[in-house]
Amino acid sequence: MRILALFALTCALVAQTPTFTSNTNLVIVDVTIKDKAGKPIEGLNADDFTVFEDGKPQKVSVFEYQHLTLEPAPPAALSLDDQLKLPEDPKTTLTSPKPGQIQFHDKRLLVFFFDFSSMGIPEQLRAQDASFDYLKKHITKDDLVSVLFFTGTGAPLVLTDFTGDRDVLETVLKGLPIGEDADLAGLADTGDVNSQDTGAAFVADETEFNIFNTDQKLAAIEQAAKMLASFPEKKALVYFSSGVSKTGIENQAQLEASINAAVKANLAIYPVDARGLMADPPGGDATKAASRGTGIFNGSAYNSQRSAINDSQETLFTLAEETGGKAFLDSNDIEAGITQAQEGMGSYYLLGYYSANAAKDGKYRRISVKLNSKIAGAKLEHRQGYYADKVWGKLNSQDKDQQLKEALSAGDPDTDLPIALQVDYFRVSPTAYFVPVSIKIPGSVVALAAKGGASVTRIDFLGQIQDERRATVGNVRDNIRIQLDQTKSAQLAHRSFQYDAGFTLEPGQYHMKFVVREDLTGKMGTFETKFTVPDLSADTSGLKLSSIIWSSQKEKVAAAVGSAEKETKKELTANPLIAGDEKVIPNITKVFRRSQNLYVNFDVYDSRPDPKDAKGRKVKVSMSLFNKKGVKAFEIAPLDETRLADTRPETVPVQFQVPLKDFPPGEYQCQINVVDEVGRKFAFPRAPLVIQ
């Protein structure tokens, strides 16, 4: 089987149509060469280049110069028959070239990727209008455009193959379903879990795995890159969106996988933020619920609002920076974002070599290109390397362990298995914190395994936590066994499976990476993120709290799966998630059914003693639920919490439950009000909830 890896070089010279043989590892490198004035250097041939992979010279076997212009092509003169002729139907599949063939010569390949799952109606219209303007004013005779469309789930849809036909492209763009998925634009924007309480409103997730919202957008880009990888030519993907919002705990692994796929496919990403120039008033515009508390007056609400916008653009900037593209942000001239991608693809040299390293080990291969003849002021631009393919044969148990270890250390993460992860923290001593980690996997993965006829499968977990100095401070290697019933595979698809582990850490910044594998199908997923354990022993003006645990399930301690270390009876007693012989299971996605109870658990730290009882405390706790319109739908009367925990110093544990049977289905914003009456300190943590 042949591995096709793509790499970028840009310049000029027309060569014969190259073809190449199969059954070898062909690597394509596209190189741009410019002189001191920034103009392309033309007239070079294959003998003028030397290509190195990991320091070893490679023989250039494929050579072509792609000469591209920026002169706009005037619309073709139409006869009466042409005007009466109906436009051709677009081809809704990408016509991949035959193996070993360069399909397009002297053509600039542009891909318009419309992510409607992140855009409201105004943004959708802006992206559509900018595309029309490009077709009218800027498309050249060398430009070929393909249009992809993404609705938030599944693979991106191909609306048209690469074409330079204005009529076909206009028909496709006019057919964009404006308004579709616009209501999803704000979902999963829950902010950073480490950000301060500002009083700003939150937006609830709509479906249980909408916490994968960010990952789904990035996975769609990865899928698009893989779809385009069969074209050896250089390509530019113009990604229209309204930013990629954060969900609190970001999976860096999916971002890396998308970037690696684009680099390998020779695809530069040009994100265009269709929101344009944003100047929201403090507290947000009329689409945002009113801010509560003091945040609107002390500036924290506006800082949080601005931070959310910056966060949504950060991923766009990273995609562009790491793939050779350029992000187009904070401008109302959306059309300029398209021409930016067009101008970024000048003439280039396309070189190909057969790598002598046939190992399919997934390791990074470094590429360098040098000119054999000295050309004063010549500047070469090309990708720096690529990740080789990974192929695992039939594995024994030792091979499987090695596979997990290599996946944990790999720079090109596996993302075939979707994962949601949650990190929480509880202070157990002045300098130590219990950090529970919860991992959730959709049942569709297990349902696929059940169709194979097996009666049991296993999900393997391998995780590692490193501190700021990259020293390993925590490890976990575990698995859970799941009984399969082929007659109930459809039911399995609608379930989810959760694994919980716990670590004891000091305050600080940490880096976590988990690898998960389903044993029968071999599908693997990676979750990589940074998190902070705050120092709650330091003096602060507000009331200090642990993480808020939202749960819909309790399990007997003996039945709960997952532990980073074998806990003693003393450690079990000190675990904040264990009460008696039951363990609270965090609800990562915060989606609840009306048949369930809502369990809320958290700790209050360093509240002032009751003047009448030095061992007592006077902490009042209440909870309010607001619907999408900001109307209070439910409120729990204040609860008096007065006792200290036996195993955690200066800690008031809070635990209560709310039956959900009388709640109408919908999205809610839940606010917990915590007041230390003696210390005159308070906190108002909030979170989005969905009741189905």
C-alpha cells in the first residue's frame, strides 16, 4: 500500500505531465522560491534542487512548475442560447486523480468551507455575499473552487467538485441553506473553567455530546484534509466560521490531529471570522441575557466578554499559523479574506521523491530543500516535515501495551474515538489537592464492536500528568470490561460509558494526556489539555470553593470503576466524592433526564467560625435555575451548612439533590449562591444545564 504525504513548495516552470509508479512511499513537496524583491524565480529544473529527509538526500523523481496568475478573468460573453441554457448540475464528489497522476496543471485550488454550525444568520449571509463578490471581481482563469459544507455533525458535505465555472459556483452558493443550524452558533461556549466569576450569562449545551462541539468542528477540518490529500497540488482551504468557541477543557489532541492532516495533505488553512469587526457594548448586545452581580460595574464582565471573543479566535489563528495560511479576523471586508488566500498561492515548484524509509511508524520525518546553484537573495519556503502513516498488524497483548505507550508519546494523536474529559479539584490539606478526572465515551463505539459478534470488549486507558517542568507527577493504566449483547446494539449506541480516576497534586499548572482504546475495533482516541490547580490557601477577597460537581448518578464504591492508585480506607474516607458507601459520578456533559435527580457536591473553604461555636460555621447555600429567557424557573430555599468535614481541614462540605421530574425540558442556567454570614464573603458559581 502506498503512503502519500504532501509538503509545500511554490515557484514556476512548465514540465511534462509527470506520472509515477506505485508500491512505494511517494512524498510530494511544494516549494516557493522568491528573489530579494519578493518575485518568483522561474526557469529552474529538477537538477537545481536537492531534497533531504531526516538529513539523507532523496532522488527527485517528480518535477513540475505550477505557474499561477492573479489577473481577474472577465465574465465570458454570453449568447442568447447561453442565457437560456440551464446551469449544469454540480458534481457532489471530489474527482480524485488516478494514483501517480497530477490532475491539475497551472491551477490554483481553493476550497470554500462553510461551517454553519458556528454562524448565526448575519454571519452566514456575510460569508455568502463575500463569495459572490469574489466570483464577480477576483476569480482568475487559473482558479478552481470546491465548496464544502458542515452542519455540526458527521463529515463535511461536498457541494461541488473543483470547478472554474462561475454559473455552477453561483448556483451552489445561492443554494446554501441560510438559517440552518444558526441556533447552534452559541452552543458549548461555556468559557474557561479557571476563569473568575463575573456574573455573565452562560449558554447551555443542547445535546449530551455537544461538549464535543469544538472537537467536531476540528474533526471536520481533519476529514476535509484527508478528502483532499489525494490531490498532490498545493491547496488553500478558506474556513468561514464565527470562531471556534471553547468548552472549558480543550482537547489539544484534536487540534494537533487536524493540523497534521492538513500539513500532510499540502493544505494551507485560511480561517475567515464572518463576525467581522466586533464592538459589543459591555454586557453584550440584545441577544445576551442581562448580567447579574457587580461584574457590569467593575469591568470584569466586559473582560470576560472580550476574553470569550479572543478565545474563539485563538484556534483559528493556530490553524492558520501551523498550516502556512493566514487568519482573517476583525474586519468587515470578508471578501478580502478570500483574496488573501488567493494571493497566498503564487507560482510554485512541485517536487516528489520516493522515501527510502518505508516504516509505517507514525514518526515525524524532517524535510529540507536546498538549491544546488547559488542564486543571490533566493528565499525558499516549504513545509518542514510530516508524520508517517501508522499501521498496526494483528496485535498480541504485549504489542497492545506498546501501542498505547507509543500513542501517549506520539506527536500525531489518534482521534478516531471521541472523548469528553473533566478535571476537578478539592483541597485535602493546605498544600495538597485531590484531583478527580472523569472520562466519557459515547456508546456508539461499543455498539460497533457489538456488531462483530463478540460477547465482551475492553476499553483501555493510559494517562499521564506532567508539571510545568514536564516532570511526570501522575500515571494511570487501567481498563474496564463491557458485556456485549448483539440484540441490543442499537441501545448501546444511545448509552455512554464513564471512567473515573483520582490524583493528589500540589497547586500549579499541569499538562494531561489520556489515550483510550476500544479493544475489538482497535479505535483509539486522545485527549490532551492543560489545567490549573489553584492555591486556595492564599488570601482572597471572595469565598473560596472547590469545583462544583454536577451529577445524576451515584454508585456503590465497590462498583465504581477507575482509580489512579489503590486507595486505602483512610483515603476513601477523605475522598470528597464519596459519602458513606456511595460515590458521586460527575455528569461531564451536564445533560439530565427528567427521571433523574440532580446531585450537587462541593466544598467551602476557610469560612469564619460562628462566634457562639468555634467548631461551627454559618454558611448559607441556595440555588436558582433560569430558563433561556432569563426568567427564574426554580429556586431552592437557603440551606444552612454548619459542620466541618472530619477529614479535610477548614472545609464545609455541601451536598444536596433536586428531583427533576417537574421541570419542563429545555436549557437552563444554574446559579449557586454561597454566603459566609460571619466572614461576609460570597460566591456565585454558575453552569449551563440541559434537561431532557
